[in-house]
Amino acid sequence: MAKTAMALTQRQVKALCLGAAQAGFVAEILINGAFIRLVPRDAPPSQVYKTPEQIREEELDEELERFRAKHGYKP
């Protein structure tokens, strides 16, 4: 994640939101945290309101499960 603050103008934020809407997405923009995420408009709420850290944690959990299944490892 970026360490510097994003300097977005109101016009740029509006353009991001409108472009996302036209593509069938909802834009999540966290200015001070410097992340922009496009979420499918019809995504379940559990996917829409997750932080980047939560999403990465879930990805790592899924990767670990795939590894365990592939190599026959049981905790």
C-alpha cells in the first residue's frame, strides 16, 4: 500500500465513481489510506465492506487450505 497521501480532486473522485458505475461496479475510495477498490455492484455485503487487510488475510487462508489439500497436510 502507498505510504503517501493521495491528492485527488473532487472531479477525479467523481470520474472514478461514474466510470465504476458504468462498468457495473461500486468504487470504494479511502483517501488517507490511499486505496481504491472496485467492487461488483451485486456483490454480497460481506465482500463489499472488508478492509484490504481482511481480504489479504482471507486470500492467505485460502492459499494455505489449497496447500494442505494438495500435500495431504492435516493440522
